[in-house]
Amino acid sequence: MTNKALFLDRDGVINVDHGYVYRKEDFEFIDGIFEVCRHYQDQGYLLIVVTNQSGIARGMYTEAQFKELTDWMVERFKEQGVTISKVYHCPHHPDFGPADERNCDCRKPKPGMLLKGIEEFDLNPADCIMIGDKGSDMEAAAAAHLLQGFLFGYRKHITPSKIKVKRTDALVDVMS
């Protein structure tokens, strides 16, 4: 295992979380996200998005609509010189959708999407970082044995100094 990755949640990290975003016109990139991703890419990190999308199970939008927005988002990153290696999503919800899909292993805080990325890209979890905006992101990262990251108080703008890495023994600024 020689690869390392920066895992990113989508809503609240890449884009402003307006709630169940599935259309381009509702998608607002958080200021600074391209620069942050480029910083990690330049350090040799693969960039992988892991996102819960319960709006699919709730019937608010379809897999096709999610894919269309995802393709558009990945293209915007590409235009900024940033390569998103993969986008994993969980379309499930414990209270909605088919009963046999409600107890999945991919919905954060479970680590399924992270574990898929680790396996698919031959990653060393100890060299990987998760940036999220919720406790469930950090729980998934811990369950997958990643170095944990957390996005603090972003509002609508992200800067390198707002990203902290949480280790069990310390909290350090990753950009220093």
C-alpha cells in the first residue's frame, strides 16, 4: 500500500449544504475548496468524495439526477486543475426506501464507502485524511482507521487554516 487519499464529504465541505442538493443551479461551491484540494493533490493525495445522499431513498431525486450533478461537479474540479479520482455515494436511509436496503454498510457513520476506496485504490488508511462537517464523517473515518480530519466553522469559505487533523493524541494544523 503506497497510495494515500483525501476523503471529502460533499454537502457542507465541497458545496454549501442547502439541503438535498441535486441540481446545478442549487450547487454553490464553498470558496477555497479548489485550492485546498489542489494543495493535497500536489502532495500526492488522491481525492475521493464520500457522500450520503438519502434524498434518493426519500424519492426527492433519482440516481440519474445525482449522477448528472456529480459529473458536472467533477468537471468543474477538472477545469480548476483538480482530479477527483472517485465519488462514492450512499443512496440509502434507515427509514426510507426498500426495507432490504435500509441497513446498509455504506451510510456514514458506517465506513463502507471509505473501505471501498481503500480497497479499490490500494490505500494505506493511516496515510489518509477525511474532511467532513459532521460527527458521522469522523465516526466513519475512525471506523476505517483513517487519520481524521474535520472542517471547522467554514460558513461559506474555506481556508487551509480552518482544516484541522484530529489524532488520538493531538490536534494539529495540517497545513503547517
